[in-house]
Amino acid sequence: MEAQRWKDLGRIALFIFGIVAYVELRLMPWQEVWQTIFIVASAMFYVVVAAVAFKGFGDVTRMMRNMSAGQGASESAAEAKGR
């Protein structure tokens, strides 16, 4: 329940931040600067998402390879030989 409350608070904060950012972009004379900052931040976000997805995919394939070899999901070949 506590974790859900923090998630909800985070979503509300992001929503408010989005509204403020939208209003600022429309009212400020530096619209081009803020637009560039937003595009760069968005690109950085997607790079992080892609890196995490790539690492997660590698972890899943390693786990499946270990399981098909008869080892535990997080076990290495050296650990399996010691059993």
C-alpha cells in the first residue's frame, strides 16, 4: 500500500510538472531554448530505457541458457560443477 501511494504521488508530481512546463514553453520568449532542452532530455531518457532493455534482455537469455543446461537460473557453470 505504501509503495502504491508513492507511485501515485510521483504521477501527480509529474502531471503538475508537465502542466507547468507546457505553460512555460508557451509563455516564455525562450521557447526555442526550452524546446531544445526538452528534446535533449527526452533523447537521454530513451537512451537509458534502451540500455536497460538491452541489459535485461541479456540477463534473461543467460538465465534461459543456464536453465536449459540444467543449472539454476542464476547459477554459473563453475558453481554447477561444484554440486
